[in-house]
Amino acid sequence: MLKQIINQDEESEAGNAKGNENGGANDKFKSKGSSSGAFGASKNILSSDVEIKGKLRFSRDLIIDGRIDGEVNSEGDLTVGENAQIIGDIKTRSVVIFGKVQGNITVTDRCELKQNAQLNGDVTASKLAIEEGASFLGSSTVGAPSSLKTPANSAPIQGDSTPKSDGHT
């Protein structure tokens, strides 16, 4: 799955499997058709053996396939890989989830839950897409940024962990 996310071609992987005298570990992550930079067009990757406890901040795009225990903040796009597990709130421009997230998600653009994604938390986004087979336990607030503001007569989203039965899920 990670190959699909970063557009890795099988030829470059096969070439690197034969061995590279210079160590070239980063070469196997080159994007298709890209001749610039080891990771293509500014995609940062945290592989499945990475575990982070604390706040994570990044400025561009990030693919997480490891474990994060803490808050994730960015102006960029986040991809949560199929092996990833995030325990904490996510605040980014957009997020695509293939793995597991336990926490609230606030994005200014789009939140996508892919087929085997598991989300236990509330979502606030301009757009929300949930594929068949995804698991979502929480409430959602979807719409243009001006309509995402909490009305004065309703309870705030943050800190409210009680299940809501108002039919807006």
C-alpha cells in the first residue's frame, strides 16, 4: 500500500534490491517520472518502524505508517498509512486515512476515510468522504468554513465526548 501512496515503481525497487554500493536506501522511494530529490515532490515519510510520543509538526506533505501518540499539526496534507496508528488530535489542511486514528480531526479542506480505515473521534471538515468498509465512531461537522462555527445555542465540539443522538452523524 505504501508503494501506491508514494507512486513507487517496481523497476526502481527491483534495481535497488540488487544492491547499491553507496547504500542508496533513499533511492527506492523515488516517484515515477521524477528526477528531482530522493523523495520526489516534497513527501516526507515516517515508516512503520517509527514511534513518536509528543507533538508532531510538519509544513508540507507527510505519510505516516508508524505510531504517533500525541497531537499532529500542519498546514500541509497528511496520509495515515494502513499500518499507522495515531492516538491524538489531528489538525491539518487535509487527511487521507488508511489506518487507525483515535482522536478528533479538524481539517480546513478534505477528510477521506478509505476502505479499512478506523476512526474513533469527531471530524470537522469542509468535505468528508467515507468509503464502504471504513469504521467511523463519532460525530461530524461538514461544510464551508463559515458554516463550521459552533452556533451559540449548541455545545462546543471540543471536550464533548458524550455520544450525540441528534441524527447528525
